[in-house]
Amino acid sequence: MAANLAFFLEDLKTNVAWEAPAGFFTGIWTFCAIGMYSLFELRSWRLIFINSGCSIVTLTLMGTIIGLWR
């Protein structure tokens, strides 16, 4: 996931103001994917929000770190 986010944000003109929200929106995208698969597996909404929330927080943090690293 981190490599994919890094390739998505490879433009030299990007900064933390763009990369942190980009990580968040990538997390929203994975939230939808995890939610869809979890609904087919008949998992509870509590588990869906726990798994997807972890993904959102992780990808937002990755985007912030990539933005600060430049």
C-alpha cells in the first residue's frame, strides 16, 4: 500500500497539504473495498468499521510521512 501511495504522489510539487488528504481519500477507497467484501462475508458493522478505520488511519499517516519526507 505504501509503495502504491508513493507512486501516486510522486510529483515533486506535492507537499503535506496535498499528500495527507490524498492518503485519507485512499483510505476511504479501501474502506469501500473492505466494506463490500465484509458484507459478502456477513460480518458485523462493528468489525467493518474497525478494519476500515485502521486502513484509513494508516494510509493518512503514510501520506503525511511521505509529505514530510520531501
